[in-house]
Amino acid sequence: MPGKRKTEGQERPIPENFIRAWRRHRGLSLEKLAEKAGLAVPTISNVEKRKKDVTGKTLLALANALETTPAALLSGDPKDDAPFWETWNQLRPEQKPVAIRVIQAMKDA
């Protein structure tokens, strides 16, 4: 059951995330991910269970440890687009704008 967060007196559901799916996709235990990300195991566990909202700093640490992007951790199951992200993460920074233009051209074709 998702958690709730209070904002100006109102409760809102904590947004879904795919951190647990990414952790399992990478074959990491909670303990190993915590070590790689420099975070406490309970923090990751609570974020995965949506008992705690994830901060930008935590999300970035998890993304780096899981070798993906913060957006990927929030947007979907790694099995759905793993080949894309694995290729993307192997590109050099100067190659990424070219890749984006190619993808946009394919979309517009």
C-alpha cells in the first residue's frame, strides 16, 4: 500500500517508483545497494515500499549506484527498456545529443 505525504495540510500519495525493480534487475541486495549508494538500508527499503518520499539527493545516489538515470528509476520497469538505457549509458557525453537527434528523426519519420 503506497504511503502518503502531507503538503499544506493535505495528504497526497507518494508517487510510484521502480527502484526495487532496478535493484533486482542489477542483482543487488538491499545491503549491497546501500553500500554502493552510500545510503542506509532502511532508507532504501522505505523508499522502495513507498513509505518515504525520495529526495533528489537520494534518487541521484540510487541512480548512480544502479548505473541508470533518476528518470529511469521513476518512469518504468528496467525490463521494458533495459537495452535502450544500457546503450545510452555507454555513450560518451558528446554522443548523446547525436543519439537524441537520431531518435527524434525516427519518431518524425
